[in-house]
Amino acid sequence: MKAQNVMRASDGGRIILMDFGAGEFINDKSMTSRRQGTPLYLAPELFSGADGTVQSDIYAMGVLLYYLVTGGFPVPGSSVPDLVDAHRRGARRHLRDRRPDLPASFVTIVERAIDPDPAHRFRSAGEMEAALTGGTTKGVGPIDVDRFRPTSVERTARGQVEFVGVVIATTVVTIELLGLIASRAFEVSMGIHQDFAAGPGEYFTIGMSAAIPHAYMWSVGAAVVGVLAWLRPLLRSRIEPIARRWDSLTRSVDGEVLATIVLLCGAGCWVALTWGCSSVFGALETLRSGPTTGPVDLSALSSGAHSLHRFHAETSGYLSFLLALSAWKWFPRFEKRAADPSRVRFLRWATVLLAFIVIAMAVMPRRFIWERFEVVTFDNQRAFVIGTNTEELLLYSPGADERKRWRVPRNAAALQRAGEMARIFDSQ
């Protein structure tokens, strides 16, 4: 029972089920117990060596209805071992999540037909037909499946629009937030007045420059994961014993415990990374604390410490990628194995938040370290333009003994602008 074997006749549109090569007669003792059929349509008990039954056929019919309205399958898997593992873990994609627009009655019928427990499915094909046509099931009227089935073009177009929309919205919001974090860290530490603060447009520009390195690291991480996925079939004989061993070790561990371990490991790595780069954040705190009467060490913000900054950015990029990957791939499995799935969902969002914090901490010092500012001369003193508005410039002089800020008119006679650009703390 699969979509490829359901044909529509040309003489009137009759629906015909074809190809009974995998069929068996019930209670025929001459037939040896064997698993036959297309794996994606097989009921979970068949993978355990059970004989085919009416309930296993009803499961296949439920999968067929699921496929007709979604274009996908309730239990995904690229191979028989993957399907066996997915059924064991209960990794099902519920119809309501895929098509929230469908009638509740139809969703209930399909979910009952594909229930993992054969005892919970319909007792016969006639009972399932009656439910679909409204013959015996209270409150369920006749259902025309064709009415709810999207065409392949509609599915493709809708999926592409939704995917592009989510990607664009997520990207814009993330870039804006990163730009806001980098700008506010710079403005607070440098004592920039609100009159010279950056706006949403500048947030996007600053956030874009901050996001590019992390986008590169995430691309590298995704490429590595893709290569490993491609090599998995070739290395299956070596990987499967390790996977089985790991599964046997963690089978009795609650999913919430595993989710907590992942979150704590990520947090520990982030703390260690921040500690290793503490000189950078110490320099930012020195700037924020205000003028001093003596020399201060801001060398951690200069070009001499660029190797440290690159290490911080690269490590943060890969760590955030691993945290996001675990939230996407691992936590759904933990949720299936947890006594209280809601706690795993909370830990999942905490892991996503930690990934963002890791990136935010790497972005905070970016303007101090990498951005170039206009160099001017005012009253024979060299200074940097760290803020502008329609009428004034905000100047900053990073002298060894004291640091000064001036608000000067754009047309001040003592102001000389040669168009030179430089990093503020390269001379430190």
C-alpha cells in the first residue's frame, strides 16, 4: 500500500490499487514470516519481526493519507536502520504540525490509523472507511481528501515562500540585534552622549560587518556536517557499533539530564573562552569607568592583540554553531526520552539563548578593535571622530596621560579634516 501503487483509471477516474506482490494471506501457514513492502509505509511492529495484520495494512493506509495531504511521511528515514531507530525513539511528525488547516476529524482519523500501537488503530478497513465517510463516527462528516491535498506546485511554492520569509526575518532581526549590541557597548564605554548615538540604519550596517565572520564560521560548520552526513553510509559499519554502544550507555538516562549536560558543557566552554579573553573586557571596563589621572593599558584593543581577537571570534562562531546544532538535532530526541518534555523544551531555548550570548560577547568589542574612524586635528591635537549629528562632531583623543572628548561644530575654524582613517587604539 503506497502512493505509487494507487492509480486513477482513464475511463472515468476509478481508483485502482495495483501490485500485490508483497501481499500475504492472513493465517496462511505456508507463508514464512518475513518483512515485505516499502519501508516508509511499514508499521513499526513489522520491523520487530511480527506478521502482517489488518492493523499493519491500516497503518499503511494512514501513511498514504498522510502523504496525500503533506507530500511527506510521518516517520522519516533514509534507510531501514534509520527507520527502525526513528520508530524506536518515537520520532513522529504529527499531521497537525504539518497541516494545521485540516479538519480536526480528519487529523484524528489519520493519527489513529498510524498509531504506533496496533491495538489503538481501527479494527478493520470498514471501520476506518466509516470514520472517513461519516458512517459511524459521531461528529465526523464525509471527508474529501482531494479537497485538502495541495498540488506539488503549491507545496513547493508555499514551502519556498515560508522558508525565504523565515530566513529573511531571522537574518534581519539578528543583524539588527548584533548592531545594537556592538553600538551600545561602544557608546557606553566611550561615554558618547545620546545626541551622537547610532540609529537603526547604522545598527544594520554595523551588525552586518559583525555577522559576516560568524556567518563564515557557521558555513564551515554546516559544510563539515554535510560531508559527515554524506560519508555516513560509507562508514556505517564503523559508526553503527559506536552508535549502539552509546545508545546502550544513555538508554536509561532521562532526556532532561542529557539536555542539562549539553547546556552546562556549552556554558562551561563559554566561561572558559571569556576568561581567556578577559584582558579585552577589562580594557572596555577601564574605558567605561571614566577619565584617570595616570596611564592605562589599552593594548588589548590594539592591532597587536589581533590574534587574540581572531581566536575569540572563531571559537565563538564554532561554539555557537554547535549549540544551535544541538538545539536543532539533539534536543528533539531528548524531549522524546524525558519524563517531563516541557523542561527539555525550556533547556532547548536556554541553549539557543546561550548561543546568541556567545555571539554577542564576541561582537561587543568589535568596533573598538576593527573599525576605522576619521582622524582630524583640533587645536593642534590629533583626535578621532567617534560620533556625528547634523551640526556637531564628537571628538576623542586617546592620549597616554588623559583622554578628552570635545563637541565641536562641523565648521569650527580650529578643525582640520584630511580624510584620514585609522583604528583608535592602534597606538596603545
